[in-house]
Amino acid sequence: MAHALPRTVIFDLDGTLVDTSPDLTAALNSVLVAAGRRPLPEEEVRHLVGRGARVLIERGMEVTGDAVDQARVPELLKDFIAHYGDNIAAGSQPFPGAEKAVRRLIAGDHKLGICTNKPEALSFKLMDALNLRRFFPVILGADSRPYRKPDPRHLLDTVAKLGGDPANAVMIGDSETDVKTARAAAIPIVLVSFGYTEIPVEQLGGDVIIDHFDALDAAIAGLA
């Protein structure tokens, strides 16, 4: 029996829809340098992103010297968020073809949402700055619920808030966290090859991998 074409499409944000690594790198480096550490190149930071700002800071400190004193993390996190919030779209851009793909999905009567481990206020601010928020009626961030990815409820709540059905939904992501979330929610996942992952994307266990958003429509249709 053929499955229906997924009508609800849920995107991850950082590393999937938007290349935020330039601004995340700048914010992390502002914290590292203030702490007496060396700054990290963007290419290295890309592989540290994906599990939230706190983990990014902890990992950034670990690769530039001794592990961070946990008592210092709240202060470092506050400084990171302040710098990042003030420069949230200085270098960040949607990945090539992302906006056109989103427009095509909307024209095809798909419901679109975002499920991200970025704090909700920063997610809204970024999407507003890039003029993309209008396409996504629902954006659930790391602090929108008492739980977050890879907890499947984070994804399932995003689908539900859109009025969608998990049996007729798909996730678009870039990381191990996204795959774990989708699998736990029993929702298929399309992975992008250009995102932020320490593990080669081919080893993450997604249903489909795309190298450009021009291929998204066919990837979603192939899941039907």
C-alpha cells in the first residue's frame, strides 16, 4: 500500500536551513579569547555545533585547553548569547536554494515548521533578520518545551502545533540528533550533506541524503 506524500515538513534550523556557522564561530571565539584561549577556525566550529550553546562552549574550551570549570559556564553562556544575539545575522545566510524550496513546498500546500535546539527567542530573531519567519507558522526552540531534541516529543509537538499528522510528516535535518529524534518519533528524515555533523552524513542513517535544496521535492516525494 502506497503512503501519501508527506504534507507536514519540519526543518532543523542551524546547519539545515541556515548556515549560521560564521556568527556562531564569532560568538564562540569572543568567549574563548576573553577566557584566554585561542580562537577556533570556522571549519572546526562547524563540527562542534548542533547540541546547543552550552555544549558548544564546553567543547570549544576542551579543544583549546583544559575542560571548563562548570561553575563558569553560566557566565560564559550569558556572554556568548549576548554577543550572538547582537550579531545574529552578520554572516548567516540561508543555504543555497533553501528559500526557493520553502516557497515550492508552500505552493504545494505543505505545512512548514521548525524544530531546533536553538533558544526560541534567538530562532525568531534570526528568522526575522533573514525575512524567513513568515514561511514558518510554528517554530519550537530549545526552551519552548521542558524537553528538546533528541526527545521525540519536541518534534511531535511541532507537528501537532501545525495541525499535522506524524504519520504524514517528514523531518529535514543534518545531524545525529535529528536522526535520533526522527527515529524515536517514527517520522522519516531527509538529511542535507552540507550541514554540521561530526559523523559523515552517510553514516547517520537518514532515509535520503540531498546535496542541494533543488533535490528536496524529489526526496520528499520518494518517501511517499
